[in-house]
Amino acid sequence: MSQEFTFTVSDPEGMHARPAGLLVAKAQQYDSTIIVSHDGKSVDAKRIFGVMGLGVKQGDEVTVKVQGNDEVNAAAEFEQFLKENL
Amino acid sequence: MPPPNSSSSSRRTCDENDTSVGVSAGIAIGAIRVLDTADHAVERRVVDDPQAEVERFRAARDAAVAQLKQLRDKTAAEFGEGKAELFDTHQLMLRDPDYVESIEDLIAQSKVNAEYAVNSTAEQFAAMFAAMDNSYMQARAADVKDVSHRVINVLEGKRGGVADEDGGESRIILAEDLAPSETVQLDRAKVLGFVTAKGSANSHTAILARTMGLPAIIGIGDAFDPADDGHAAVIDGTSGLVFVDPDEKTLAEYQGRKAKYEEHLRLLQELKGKPTETKSGQKVRLYANIGRPSDVAAVLANDAEGIGLFRSEFLYLESEDYPTEEFQFQAYKEVAQKMGDRLVVIRTLDIGADKQVGYFNLEHEANPALGYRAIRICLTRPEIFKVQLRALLRASVYGNIAIMLPMITSVQEVRDAKQILEEVKNELRGEHIDFNEHIQVGIMIETPASVIMADELAAEVDFFSIGTNDLTQYTLACDRQNPNLGRFADTHSPAVLRMIKMATEAAHRHGIWCGICGELGADLSLTDTFLEIGLDELSVSPTSVLPLRNAIRNH
């Protein structure tokens, strides 16, 4: 099983350096694999260059897939975190 | 103000045709210090023991991460937590598995030295950012190079960052380019401002300069000359001008501007957050006029209480064809969101007269000011008007938007426009699209007819906003484009002032508010008059907000 949710970025500068850094640092707290997808590209949320390379802008929708031991908890916390920070 | 003419003996290192851009406002006057930050070539060597070289890379990488941790703490202490987070991101970059694998694979497979592997990988990752269609992300190429150079410096046994070699006086920093880490490592007490040959408005140097309140200019390009080290200079972070060895005239002029700018900043500090209220307690809402979403930054910086006039023309003037609903929606939404609860009055299409747009195919007119313009176009071509109204209504849920109709001369025009607005609202309801059901609708008072009919008009709308430029033109029958009419086109004419008074009184009789969004609102010699008339709102250019607040508070 895996957990999946979508999220729309509201930060005016999109998923740029600082928020991308926060996102990656957060993702690294979990055992689960976290995959962020946008516009046909999927990247590992624990890798900063991958996340920044998505080029996500304000108003873009991203899909997040969480899979692993702590996936339920990780997905819920990660979604909350994205809402608060991006 | 025009810059001093080119016959001055100052050496101007850039002019209007150049690419230089002021990215942080303010003026600095002082000696130049050139920083050597250019990219140095990295030597490619073949190594005998790739495994040992990988270990050497890992040790250098760990040392660089440790430096970044220190830099993070220094930045947090000096600039705040928000600015420091960038260096957390830099640490993540150095630990990124894709980045590390790329370097280690290069060392293992090509048997190259660690410096070369780091540099190649940095260039490859930087190229990825440079190729993105987003100026912000393009600027991140500099971040990749910055962190990579830190590792290379450790590998080469150099200390990281910029050496602070002169102990003494404060200088204007001149460099090929400045990485964010280099910017924060400078002793800020000894920096007067920044000038770089490269860089972008979104670079961290620009952002930090603004945080530090120091003037900064980027992109002077070929005008960068290391031989300027030690020379006197004047830099203007607003216009992007740099003068090396300024003559007395230039120096005196910029000393004057610097004093004026500092006075403005002092006023800002003193008046920010203070109510706009006279000594006897009469309150005026002090708003700002803007022409595009990016102007919101100046609105907030000058502490305006709302936006009294957002001219939507830029959407039409800067397009090749009719702007789409989505394009308009994004612009309105951006402004509404950034202003939060504060009112944003958006004026609907005001094309025609002196603002011509090709794709509208407007016929040539003998008297365009008396011709087919603004609301007249909207009412005869409702299909264009509806696109704008849909965008405005959709954006209305993101903040506090009001709609303002220009060039009104009759009650029927207002009713017709409101009828179209109702149709658009019904369409949106049918599509289950949310909008603010109670959105305020107001009109510009800029024709004598609208003043004469002000009572009837006030019964139809939520507010009046007086456009003093057109109201003067139409009241005094003076073409505002004609420079020979100066003494006749007197904006202080009792006829114009009486028009303003009549409109305001009619508004108050019907319980609606009345403001001014024309140039006259910022005329401090009329502030007393406007307070006596009882105007509820004044909307002026962002830089006029605080001087006006000052005048009102002293009334």
C-alpha cells in the first residue's frame, strides 16, 4: 500500500531554494520513500537537486506518494508541513 | 530627475543602454574595493588511487558542510533565521546523493582528481538550473557553484570565502560576481554598497543587500574594471548608475539625493504603522496607486493602507492580443493575496485617448479624449468586458477586491455595466465558481457630467474615486497633452476644487465613501483643502504615502 495526496503550491516563488530545502529536510525524517511528481516528472523528496529540478511554480499542483513502514503518519505530517510552508 | 549630463568629468561606468540594474535602493558614496571572486580554472589530473581520492573528496565535503553550519549560525545572528535557512539548503546540496554520486563516479571511472570532479559536476548541475524557464531558478545556478567552490577551496587548502584584508574604512564592494556566502561573510559594518558585473535581481546578494539596507547594482558587465580599486565612486541603487571618480557637481548632487533618501527612510521609520489621522482626530484612508502586480512591494514598503487605483491597462498594453481570463485572474489574484485584508480597487479597462492598443483596432479620432474610450468600449464590446469581470470576480475570493468603472457620464452607463456584471455573476454561479457576492462597485468621477449627476450616481454605487487629471481636463476644457495650456490648465482652479467638493458631498448624502486617485491627491499644498472637504480616502503613488501621512498628522 502507499499513501497519495495532491497539493497546490501557494508560495509566490514556487518550490525554490529555501522551501525546497525545508521540504527535503522534512522528508529525510521519515523511513518511507517519498516521491514528488509534477508535469510527468517524479523525484525523490529526499534529494534537493531533484526537488528543485522539478521547477515547480506558484499555482502548480504536485502529487506526493509515500510508501514505507511509517507511510500513514509520514503522509499526514508531510501534507500538513507542505500546507504550512509552501 | 535626469542623471547629470555626459559632459561632466565623472567617469560614468554605465548608461541607460547598459544592462546594469539597481536591485537595492539607496545611494553610497565612498572608495571602491575590488574583490577577486572570479572563477579560477580547475586543473584536471589523473589519480593513481581513485578510492583514496574519493575519501579526500568526502573529507573536504564534510569540512565544507561544517563551514556552512558556522555560516548559518553567523547569518542567523546577523540577518535572522529566514536568511540563514539558505545555508541549510546549501548543506543539503552537498549531501545530495545525485550530486555526490556524480562526483564519486567521475573520480572512480575517469580517475580524475576530486577538484575536477566537483567542478564538472557543479557545471552540469548549474546548467540544469540555467536552462529552466524561470528566472528565480536560473539564479540558483550560482548556489550550486558557490557550494562547489567551497569544497574546491578546501581541497586546494584555501580558506573559504572572502578575506577581509583592509581593516580600516568602509568601502563600496566591486566584484565580478558575489556568491551569497561571500556576501554574508563581509563585515557589514565596512560595506557601503555592492556593484557586480554579473548577477540577477533574484540573486541572494540582491536579497541580502535589501535586508542590509545597502544599495546594490548588478550587471554592469564589461564596465567592471579591477583597476578601479581604491577610486572614489558614487552608486545609485535606484537608477542603477555608477560614477567612478565623480566630479564636484555629481558628488554634490548625489550628496543631496542621499540626504533626501535618508530623510525619507527616517520618515518611514517614524510613520510606519501610525494612523493617518489629523490632530483633531479626522481619519483619512491613505492608499496607493499601482500599474502592475510588482508595484505591490513598494505599496507595502511605504505602508499604504490599501490600493486605491490598480490600473489594469498594463494587461492590455503589454499583450499582443486580448489578455486571457486566466492571465488577468493571476495578476489580480497576486495583488489581492499580497494585500491580504486591505482593499484593492481595480479599475476596469481604460484604453483609448492617450493609451492606444493595436489589436483593439480603434479608429483614428480627431478628439480621442472626447472619443471612444474606457467604459464606452466596454459597453459596446461586452465580450471583452466580460473576460475582465470574470477574472476580477474569480480573484475576489483571494483578498479584498473592489471594481471601479472609469469615464462614467450617466446613470444608464452604470446600470448597463452592473447588468453585465450580474450576467457574469450568474455564469459563475452556474459553473459553481466562488466569488465575493458583496464585491464593492464604484465609479471614477472624472467628467463634469458625473459631478452634476453625483446624487443619482451615488445611489447606484458603493464609492466614488475622483480622477483629478481628467476632471481638470474636461472641466477646464484643456487638453492634458497640450504643453501650451499650462496657465489655463490650473489644477488648483476653484472650478476643479468645487467639483471635488460637490462629488464628495453627494457621496456623503448617500452614505458612500469618496476618494481621490489622481495626482492632485499627493499635492501637499491642497491637503488642508481636502481635509476640509471631508474626503474619505486619498490614493497616491507609493513614495508619496508617507509625506502625505506626515502632512495629515500635522493638520
